[in-house]
Amino acid sequence: MSDKTILIVGTYDTKDDELHYLAGVIAGQGGGVLSMDVSVLGDPSRPTDVSKHEVAEAGGSSIQAAIDSGDENVAMQIMARGAAAKALELYRAGRIHGVIVLGGSMGTDLALDLCSALPLGVPKYIVSTVSFSPMLPPDRIPADVQMILWAGGLYGLNSICKASLSQAAGAVLGAARAVEAPVRDRPLIGMTSFGKTVLRYMVSLKPALEARGYEVAVFHATGMGGRAFESLAAEGAFAAVFDFAPQEVTNHIFGGLSAGEDRMTHAGRRGIPQLVATGCYDLVDFVGWQPAPAALADRPSHAHNRLLTSAVLDMDERRQVARAICGKLAGASGPVTILLPKGGCNEWDRPGAPLHDAEGLAAFCDEVRSACPANAELVELDAHINDPQFSDRALAIFDDWVARGLVPAGA
């Protein structure tokens, strides 16, 4: 009897040998396998556990409709919808404990949808000829997916691609055996931030919330962290959120490291209470080893490291960010409080610091006041976001929400 079962997904009409090789490695390590065919035109050498016809039907269509479309993109999207639905169905039924998807650009497109459909904590591996490629948009990459380049694997088996395939097979089975699934024995608080060099409130807030019986997860708001935060919010995993680093909204507007257009929306849609602040609202993060975007080339900036540089917004752009944040919060169905620290919103913008801009900050605060939606409470603080007064006020508001029954009491 195998201890864990891995779903293997791919186009068995063109990658039959490679997919069966993966299955053999997993079986050789004592794992179980379920196979899913996402081919359209051809057939596998032997039946798979989930046929291409079942996949197409789960996608609301049929293989014949995919063929009749005459468009490989349309056909693959049918299969992507179906593969995602079937994978989730198998997981919920307890039949699989992890997934590995094999493909080129077409298969990777499908793999991103399939892996996004599975909850965080389910091992997800993609073996792809385009792994780590800039063609993969951050807002489509699942929060906890693992990828490995399918080196030398465009057509047929060889010793080079076997090295990648065998690593991935061992990794997904090992992950399925080793993973410690999230335990929801305490209400979970989601918090966004950056490292202590720029934002520091989590240093005091996390232990204070844990002492009250909550689990606290702090997400690094540099694109993928925001995706993980939003995916958990969409699941309704949070009892409340402290979304104090919404800079990914700024990044999305101005071409920086985006977490997607839907950043700062899922908690509101689920009615999750939101404490929101404006950490690093004035900065656009871009890849430090590439030339600055033309629109930001002459701005004051801070090279955080060799990977990441932050450029400063001008006054009008700050007003645009204020409107965007308030617009997203206007759709919330749960409690919303905006904390506005008038003394500054990151360590580099304090008086005397290199990115200080008093007029820009004042313009931003004015716009937040004007655009603040009717469903949100605005709390202005004569403090910097890294000052103790900020964290103390946030905790006081949260305690009031708990006392009023808006947030469940800690365990």
C-alpha cells in the first residue's frame, strides 16, 4: 500500500514516455499515482485514470468542441478549466495528496490554473520548458507552487531531462509525505509588511496578538506574498487582516512588482474585518538589476539590494494611489478602518531621511480624506507608521472589534 498519491498531469498523446517515467519514479519510491490526460487530438498509449473526455466535460465542454474550435488556445483553455476542476474534486475526495504537471508553454498555461485551484499547503510541482520565464505573470503563479526547468526535454527522454523529471518526482512525493498542513486551532490574522529596515509594526503586534490567542501570518508584500495573502483571504481563512503594506496596489498602477489587479479586494468580498494602513504607498518597486522604467528614471530612489529598487512617486501619483486604495475598500462588506499615520509611512520618509517629502505626504493624506468611502472609518494619527503609537492604536481598534463580536475571540 502506498502512503501518498500524486496526480500526474500532461498531454499523454505527445509526452507519454515522459509522463510514464515520472510515474515509475514515484512508484519506485513507494508512492501512488493517479494519471490525468489533458490531450486534445491524440490518445495515450494506455488508458489514464482521468481521461481527456472527463477533463473536457469538467470544463463545461467536450473534446469534439475543442477540436472543432480550430484554435489551440481555445482548446487548451477548455482543458485547463476541466483539469483545475477535476484536480480539486480529487483532492477534496482525499484521493490525491500532491500534483505534478508536465508541459511546454501550453502545458504550463494549464498548470498555473490547475495549481491555483488547489489550497495552499497541497504540494504542487510544475516541470516546464519555460520555468522562471518572464512570460509567467506574477498574478497567475500560485502562492506555494514549485517549478523546475525541464532542461533538454522538448521532445523525448534523455539523460539530461531525466535528471529534472526524477528530481521533481521525488520532490513532490517527499513534500506530500513531509508537509505539515495548516491547523486552524486558533483564529488566523493576516498581516502584510516588509522587513524591519522599512516597516516595524509587526515586531510588537505579532506577539501581542499571539498572547490574545491568535495565530499571525505576516506576508512579504513584494508580489508573490500579496498573492498568497489574497488567496487565503479569498478562502475566508482570516478572522481579520492588518493590511498595512498595500504597496502592491501602487506597483500594479505604475508597472512595478504587482500582486495582480485584485490585490486588496478579497478580504472585503468575504466580509473579513480589515485594518488598513498605508505602508510604503509612495514607492514603486522594480527589478534592481534592470534599467528603471522610463517613467521612473529620474526619480529619487532607494536600492534596497541588487534585486530590488524603490522609486518615489510625485504628488499627483500619490493622490492617484489614495483614490485607488479607497476605491478598493469601498466594495468591502465587512468592517473597515483606515489608519493614516501623518508622520510618514516608511522608515526612509522620516524627516531627514533620503526619501522624505512632506508636501507629497500631505497631498496623499488630503486625498485619502476626500476619497475615504462611506463604509470605512478613517483614523488619523500624529505619528509615523513605525512609532509605538501606531501599533498601540491598531491593537486598541482590534480589541474593540473583538469586544463587539466583529472578530472571534482568540483560542
